[in-house]
Amino acid sequence: NGDNCIPNIYAGDIASAIIKTIEKQPWGEKFLICDDTPVTQADFVTYMAEILGKKKPGHVPLFILKLVIGNEFLSIIQMNCKVSNEKAKRILGWTPVYPSYKEGLKAVIAEIQSSRK
């Protein structure tokens, strides 16, 4: 039903986090790199459809998804993955350029659309 949270991050923000990690060399530390805004899968897909000017997607029954993608992949896309980047921000001094999926998704779609021209 899409009520599970999914982490998002813009590729450039991942790159800047990696660079900060190399510069700071925080040995033994592990970081989660994501944007600042947790979002459910349903809200993410609905927002993407909205900015693309498309209809809100409907739901696919679970038994059909199992047939098409299999149990393993279905369990992956159903995982609830609400994470935080606070540790990376605090220790690395890193902040994402796109703090939410909304800004990041707009940027990605704009890049894709401009590359098609």
C-alpha cells in the first residue's frame, strides 16, 4: 500500500558526503547518507506523477506483484526504511544540497528532460 518509508538522496549529495568522509577520515564510523525528509513510497510516487503531469498511479495487488517480480524483490520494496543523516551532518559537517526528495526529484527530472532536447 506504499505506507513504508524509503530513503532518497541526490547523486551529487552522495558524492559530496564521500568527499567529506575522505577529507575528515573518521576511522571506524559508519554513516547513513540520505536526504533530510523521510517519505513514504506512496507519497514519493504521487509527487513524481504530479510534477510529471501524470495521473496518480493506482495500486497493484500483491499476488500480481509476486508473480511479476518474485518474493525476494517484493520483500525489498516493502521494507520500511526510515533513516536519518544526522550523524553524517554532525561528524562530517556535511549537508545535502537537496534536503528533501521534492527538490531532488525536481532537479533529476529537469536534468533528464534537458538532456533529451
